[in-house]
Amino acid sequence: MTVVIGPGDEIEPGWVEAASLSEVSRLAAAGRTVLVTLPEDETEALAAAAVYAWAGARVFRTSHPVRQALDMTESLIGRRPPTLTRRGLA
């Protein structure tokens, strides 16, 4: 389950905050629920959200709409079904 929270929202007691990609990977591999704070720039926030989600982060603190990027990444990883599937017939 992926959670998006606002900059002022409180964190749950079981969440642990990470500041780097290697830290996210290490904590996620250990089974922790990892929280990351995304950059202020919207383009950077979208890119960082996708990369951190791929590495295993589950909680994202941001003021930008990143849900679609997170859903897409979760679908690519195989954690959730795609929103829309199309079959190409040639």
C-alpha cells in the first residue's frame, strides 16, 4: 500500500524516514515502512517518487500530485494491476 501525505501531516509510529536511495533500499529490504520527503520542484518530485517507489518506499511526503506516477510504478513492478490494459493486434 502506497500512502501520500502532506508536508505538515504527522507520521505513523512504525514508519522510518530515509534520506537517500541506498537507505530506502536497505530499510525496505529489512521490511520497514519507509517514508521519503520529495523535492519542492514538481518535476523533480514526480521523478523522485517513481524511483523511491521502485526502491521500496511506501510513504511519500509532498505537496504535489504524485499519485499517478506512484500507481504507474506499482503497476510496472507488479504490485498492482494496471488501471487500463490494451491488447494490440497486428
